[in-house]
Amino acid sequence: MPARPAVLSIRKAPRQRRSAHTVEAILEAAALVLEADGLEGFNTNAVARRAGASIGTLYQYFPSKDALTLALLQREEGAYREAAAAAAALPDWREALVTFIHVSARQQLERPNLARLLDQEEGRPDIRAALDKGHSFIVLMDGILERAGRSDSKLAAADLLAIIRGMTDAAGERGERDPDNLAHRINAAVLGYLNLLI
Amino acid sequence: MPARPAVLSIRKAPRQRRSAHTVEAILEAAALVLEADGLEGFNTNAVARRAGASIGTLYQYFPSKDALTLALLQREEGAYREAAAAAAALPDWREALVTFIHVSARQQLERPNLARLLDQEEGRPDIRAALDKGHSFIVLMDGILERAGRSDSKLAAADLLAIIRGMTDAAGERGERDPDNLAHRINAAVLGYLNLLI
Amino acid sequence: MPARPAVLSIRKAPRQRRSAHTVEAILEAAALVLEADGLEGFNTNAVARRAGASIGTLYQYFPSKDALTLALLQREEGAYREAAAAAAALPDWREALVTFIHVSARQQLERPNLARLLDQEEGRPDIRAALDKGHSFIVLMDGILERAGRSDSKLAAADLLAIIRGMTDAAGERGERDPDNLAHRINAAVLGYLNLLI
Amino acid sequence: MPARPAVLSIRKAPRQRRSAHTVEAILEAAALVLEADGLEGFNTNAVARRAGASIGTLYQYFPSKDALTLALLQREEGAYREAAAAAAALPDWREALVTFIHVSARQQLERPNLARLLDQEEGRPDIRAALDKGHSFIVLMDGILERAGRSDSKLAAADLLAIIRGMTDAAGERGERDPDNLAHRINAAVLGYLNLLI
DNA sequence: TATGAATGAGTGTTCATTCAT
DNA sequence: AATGAATGAACACTCATTCAT
């Protein structure tokens, strides 16, 4: 029951230990290439070379460049997504919000260039379509805001995510390293937004 | 001694009226292609075709694709930059800030897809290096915040611009059309940031 | 009003004399490669090389390999198709049939390997779909047989074309050179078919 | 001293029953892939997958793709070849000829797509060279025609086989199912050829 | 000055074949 | 004997850029 088109899912599940290692090496190589050379230098041959694998091996596991990008996206966001979901599930909505922001700041400053470029890739139509909409961050944020009793929760959720993403991207780009400080500043903007907007 | 590498500056200043018209046609074609087909479809041959010019003509005015991108960036931001500078020059810093935000919201919703894609291009190292740092928006914002008596004006300016850019990009992408409403929401976040952060 | 999908039609009509020459050179190179190396060696890079053109030039005129194949098919069959139509239009159906066969034999022995390989390509679904069904040879043959008063004209037309194609292909492959002799033998089979089958 | 190059012969004669079964599974998988996906989809990995074997196993029995193709060709033609030889051995040459044709029609309509594609593969130089000339159908047909007292037996044999192959290929491609009817029509052409050509 | 034909390095992708396990 | 991971040459196709006309 493939939830997304076959061409974007991983081509074969690695059965041997060697395979799992190769897949991991390719994904990490993709991350490194993206960080080092940006979207411009992000091509499958470069990734394979960096992974110490052949181009054929890459394509045994990822049926297309988009599938590779998607897999990297999911790998990078996996832990983030879980932590964000856990934050959103906290009983007190204020605590949920603050924790969500903190988690976001920490994630972004981990590998800032990678996160920023993946954010960009996430905007591409093909990738977008393949992402699991049900679990996206906006749903989490919307849940928090509904519990806060906001009638404009959908719009506010979109705005708050835009603030978070905008500020974390910029901070990462500038080379900031302290997630606590960044989270503190995001909190100010977010709480201001919620308080001042009725 | 040119302030930026020759290969990114416009190749020749159009002297005749016909030339000026051609340059303008190419720039507008670049904008249209970018809006219609995204970064994926943005190539010099497509731009020339859309402009009704030959590829050779395009290269007579723009020595490289990056130079074309840069020129478009500057054309699109020209009016915005002036309006933003005027806003920043208002005597009352609060009024300056609110006006700056309003100007930004209006600019972004004018041609949202174009603005968003150009924002992305602006992030590329080559383009970035060629942009005139002296006149960038951060200087304007920093000026406003200094007059507001903030000691952290540099960092706050960066944060506020990130908020503005993040929210306007997302709003444009969602298809919002009303700059007043958008500006209102941005104000809340920005003022909250300034009030809550001592 | 493109009767067939754009991706299979020629990409641009050559405007300058140089272009027309290039297109012709590429088509002839395609024919030569096909004759020399068969379908196995028929790739766009080889064709371009043989034409003394770059691969980019090839793709300026033919948007895909299939489009090139199709254009070659049409070039090779152009004169044949006209001659066959003229034959089929002869008042006496017997004369029409005999002339049709003669024309077919001559065409096939002209460049036998090329004709045979193009016959094969003609069978591929993509190519087939793009070919103009209205003018295909079976329609011509069907017309002749209807005038001969046959009630089974559709089936008979298919059979006779199969006989003609089968015999001409084999003759060409064996290196036969005399179209008159070949046509004579085809006539025997075809007339036998028509006489003996009621 | 092998009659054909080692690389095209089967790699090892299957000694154990399991091996024989594997070889058969691979050959049938090759047939199925060819029928389902055509020459375009006919690749060794797909065949192995369909056979439920690994690619390594395939290469243990068939040293190359061509060897696999050749083996399939021989498997498919095995029964046909025997039946055709039996037909050709009938005392009355007319009966031999008619039976030969009937056998051919039946064979072709059995698995029409497979037969047609294998006919095509049979035309490739490499495959051709490896086929055992001594037992080919043309020898059988030549024998029949010699007994019919024809001096042009070699040429006539080639022509008649071309007629038979052309008509059966086309009939199979059109989806015909009745070998009797097809054989009847082929008879007409063949007898016409023999009668009319002195 | 304008044109557009030509270029060719580069990119995504396939697939026959090998070989360590 | 069987497996399947790995290889890399080969191919279709794109697009920024040049230059003869």
C-alpha cells in the first residue's frame, strides 16, 4: 500500500548489512554535498562519488534524484518531527508552543545549511506532493492553537510556522549556534503575535 | 575599478531608445518565465524567446545568466528599496517601522511568486556576493531600531527582516491578496518581539 | 494544428540555408548509422558524430530520438508513399496492383538494410501512434481490392502487404538487386492468393 | 571444438533436477517478459526477478544475454522444428508443403507476440551467426521443392519461407487465433507462386 | 547591432555483467 | 550452488554560451 508514487519511494529495502551501510553512506554523502556545494552542486554523480559508491549503486536504492532528496528530507526531519509531535502533545498549550519552538530552533542550528536547503527543496511541487500531509507541522501547530481557543487557528498556525522558519533559517545562515537564545527571540515574536492579535 | 565583478554587471548601458526597450523586454520576459515555470524553467533561451529577442541579443546586454538574474533582482527591488528607504526616514521610529512593514507586504503580494523565487536566488553565493551591501534593507532596519534606542539593533534588525520575509513569502505562496491584513499580522509579531525582548 | 504530439514533430523549421543542410546531414547520418551498425548502434551521439554535428545541434532539430526516427521514416517513405498512391490510383485494378508491387520492390531494394530496420521501428508503439494512419499503405491496397470486387478486402489487403513486405525484406537481406525479378515473383504469390481464394 | 562461440552456448549442462528446473524457469520467465514488455523491457534483471531467481543464478546458466536469447529461441523452435522436419519428410511433396505451412501457422499463433519478437532477434547478426545453419527451415523447404522438381529450389524456398513468415507474423500481430484459416490463405499464396512461376 | 545556428560539458538514468559472501 | 550488492560504460537529453553571418 504505497502512500506515494513508487518512483519516489526507496527502491529496495536493504537486506544485508552491507546494503544498510551503503544506503546510509549515500544519504550522508547527499547531506555533505548539499552542505558543501549547495543545490547547484547537488547531483547524483557527485553524491555517489562522495559516498565512495558507483552511480549504479545509488540508483539501486533510490530510483530517482527526487527519491534521494525525499529520503534525505525524511531522514533529517525524522527526529525533529517526532520531537515536535511530542511537544505539541503537551497538556498545557503554552508549554507545547514554547517547547515546539525550542525543538525547531535546536533542529535548525544542528546542520543549518542542510536544513535551509532542504526547506527549499521541500517547496518543489514534486517533493511536496510526495510528503505525507497528515503529519505535517502545520497540523501540529494548528492543534496547539485550537487548544488555545483561537478561532483563526489555521491562519495563525501558518503565520507562526513562517515566523519560526524565517527566523531559524536566517539565524542558521548567519552562523548562530545557541538554540536557547534563538528560541527566546522567537518566543517573543510568537507570543506578541498571539497577544496583540486579540 | 568596478565594485562588483564585471561578469555580473550589465554588459553595456543602453544608449539608444531601442536598446532600452530591448533590455526592458528581456527583464520582463525573465520575470514572466520565472512566474510561469519556476526556477526549473528559467533558462536564457526561454527568456529570449519570450522577449521576442534572439539569444544573441540577450547576451549582448547580459553577459551571463547570473547577470540577468541580478538585473531582474535589482529591477524588482528598485521601487521597493526606495519606498522602504523613505519609510525608514520617517521621523517617528514607530511610524517608520509600521510603514516599512506595510511597504514590504505590498511589494511581496504584488507578484508573489516572482518575489519568492527571487528571494531564493538572492541566497545563492554568487548573487549574494554581487549585491550591493551598503544599501541593503538591513541597514535601513538597523537605523530604525537604533533610533528606538535598542542596543541589540543589529541582531534585532536581522530577526525582524526574517520575520517579515518569512511571513510575506508564506502569505504570497498561499495566495493571499490583501496587504493590509498581512501587514497587520506582521506588526503584531514585530511589536511583540520588540516589547517582550526588553 | 499539430496532428501528432509535439515531442515527435520536428523541433524547428530550418530558416537559413545552413540549417536545412544540417537537418539533411543528420537524417542521412541516421540512415548511414542504421545501415552500418543496425538498431544496436543507432544512438543519437553516433548520428551526430557521423553528421559532423554536435549532439546539441541534433537536438535543436529533433526533440527526441523517436522524432529523429520518425523523420527518417517519413523521408525514406516519402517518395515510396507517393508512388504507391499513384499506382493505387490507376484505373485498372490489376495494373494498379502490379504497379504497386513493382514500386514496393524497387523501394525496398534501394537501401535494403535501411528499409528493413525502419520497418522494424515502424512496429514500435510510439512510432506507430505518430504515423498518419489515413495515408497508410493498407488503405491503398484495400482500395485496389475493393475495386477488384472482393468482399474480404480488409483481410486480403493485410495479407498481401504481409506477402510483399515479407518477400522484399528477405530479398533485400539476401542482397538481391533486381527489382523486376523480385516483383515478378511477388506477383505470382499475390495473384495466386487472389485467384485461389475464390 | 564447439560449433559456435562458447559465449553463446549454455554455460553448463544442468546435471541435477533442481538445475534443470531453474533453467526452465528462467527461459519461461524470459518468454513472459518478452511477451509482456517487449524488447524494450527484456533485460536480464527483469528475467531473473520474474523467474524468482537471482541475477547471479541466471548468469551461472547463461553466460550472456545473447546466450539466453539464443536458448529461448531454440526452446521455442524446438517442437516446431521437429514438426516441420516431419512434415517435410512426407512422401508426397504437396502434402509435405501443406503440412509444413499448417505447422508453421499453428506455431506462430500459439504465442504470437513471443514468436514475432524472437523472429526479430533472430535477425540480429550475433544471434544469426550462432544459429545452426544445417538444420534451418530453408533446408527443409528446399528439400520439398527439389522433390517437386523445381530447378530454382533455393530461391523459391527462400521466397516461400518469407511468405509464410510474413503472413504468420502479421496475423499474430493482428490477434488472429485460427491457424486453419491462416494456413488456408498461405496455401493460396504459396501454390499460386509455384504454379504461376512455371 | 541582431540573429540563431552551433557547441559540448554536464546530468539523470539504465542495464549487462562481475564477484565477494 | 546461489545470492544480490556493486560496477561503470553508455545513452538520451539540456542549456549556458559563442560566433559567423
